[in-house]
Amino acid sequence: MSDISKLEVFKIISKRYTFREIAIEKCGLGEAVLDDSQIFNCLYGLFIKKLTHNEVWTHPTKTKLGLVLFTNAGENVNTILTAHSTSFVIEGYIDGGPYDRIRRMSEKDDITTSTLVDRNKIVTDRYYLYLYLPLGSSIGMMFLERKKNQDIHTPMLLFLNEVLKVKNNIKCERYVPQTLIDEFKNEGVIDSFTFTDSIVTPNLDGNAVVQQESSYDVSINIKPHTGEMCCYSMLEDALQKIGNIVVSLGNNVKSLAQFTTKKARIRRDNEGYNFLLGDDLKIRPMIEIADEIHDRENDTLKREEVYGMVNNLLSQIREDIYPIQEK
């Protein structure tokens, strides 16, 4: 499995309106007589309009990550992010990344020169996006690529709210099918724990200590001894023991249980899932993507292959989310 990209899965919940009603309201369709494909294409148009505006889409206060759709000369935006109107799916690529940060770039083999990236520049990596928005339902699904050490789920959730909100905010929550959780609980083995926190490094200035504003992420990885099995049923006991370990971070002493982010990886056969550990010890996994689906040369996912993968995954979890078939 690739350690570069994974898929995060979210439920998109509209409390009062179906996606058909959202399309009619937001697109001003009124009494227009349209079939479902035409209505869905209007909904799709809301996304394209936002992402192909004259400037990158950004949120004014909550994140310094922006979203956009870049097209090469002669390339149609509809081929990058496509509406499959008969199946209520929008899928393809979306570009996004950080802005409003001053950075310098240089060649790995030549450190004598560098290029300044000013605050008005945005880093735009290409992510795979799959949205399932059945018109007859108020619940949709989002499958979003997460790259190693970077992701765009925060601006994407804010973007969805801006596009789909009628009166009430759109709610998004991470999702994993209960059947999958049960399978990994019964058969999975915990093979690593990772604890991550941020520290501020002190600078000595004479006899005074001046705290810098910049911080660093510190990660501690713990693996069971080779040959030792740590099943999910042993997770709580293992965490309690590990959590009592105390480490020194600069001038601070902190136990691992107090670290901001606590993750584990659970493995079953040749499959593995990373998941966050909260106080409730619930599994919140990211779906791993096979190496052959990753295009390493362009740092993207192969679209046809990942599209098929997500279609299969959606068919497996559809009954969990939609007990009554949506229309």
C-alpha cells in the first residue's frame, strides 16, 4: 500500500433540504420543468462557477488554504471535474493548498540561488475528489484524497457549506461503515502508535529566555516487539500503559496521553487503516490506496482506477447510509 495518498470519507448532511431542493433554490429553477440529469447539472454548475472564478476560492477567516481548478491551454474544465448526472456523482481533480505565507524555494543540487514565494502565491497540489449527491436525499458522501503530511479537507468542508447552504449550515462528519469497523476489531492487529504535538523552541538571549512564535511538530512512534500481537481488544490497556510515558519537550514535561494527536494503525491480512484515537477510542480511519493507483511522476491518483475503486466502495456502504433506496 502507498504511504503517499489515502482517502478520507465524509457524510454530507443537509438538515432540511434534499439536494434536489437545494439545486432548485440555489440555481433559481423555480417552476422550470427539468429532469433529474438537468437538475443535477445545475447543481454541478454551482461548484464550477465557484472554482473557476477570477481568483482562488478562499475562506476569509477559518483557513489559509485555497481551492481552484487549473486548466491547461485548450483543456476543458469539465474534463478535470466531471458531472456524472445519471448517477448523481461529481468526480475528478481539484487543486488546492496554502497561501499567505512567505517561502523560499531552491534546487536540491544548487543551494546558491533561491526563489521567493510571496504571500499572494498559492501552492496548488492536485487532489482527487468524489462527491455523491443523490437528488432525492439530504445525505451525500465525499471521498477526498489526503496526501502525506498535507490535505485540503478543511477548506473543502467550508466550500461545501458555501455552495450547498440554503438556510442552515451543511454538516459534514467523518464516516466509516460499521461492518468494516467490526471486521477490524475482530481480526485486526495494532502494529503502531504515533503521538504528535507541537512545541515552541526557546532562544537564549543573555540571561533571558525569549519564546519564538514558530513551533515544531514532534512525533513519537511506538511499535510492539516483533512477534507480539496487540489485538484491538487490548487497545485500551495498551494505550493506558503507553499514555503514562512522560517525555521532555523543551522546558515542558508531558505525558503521551496529553499529546494533541494520537493515532494508531490497525492491520488485517495485507490491508491496513490509520485511525485517530480519541477519548472514546473510536476508529476514524483513512482508506489506503494501492500503489498501482498512484501516479508518482505527477503526484496524482490515476483517475480511472480510483474512480472504479470509489464506485465499489460506495456500493458496499450504500445500504448503511441509505436504508431506503434514494430516488
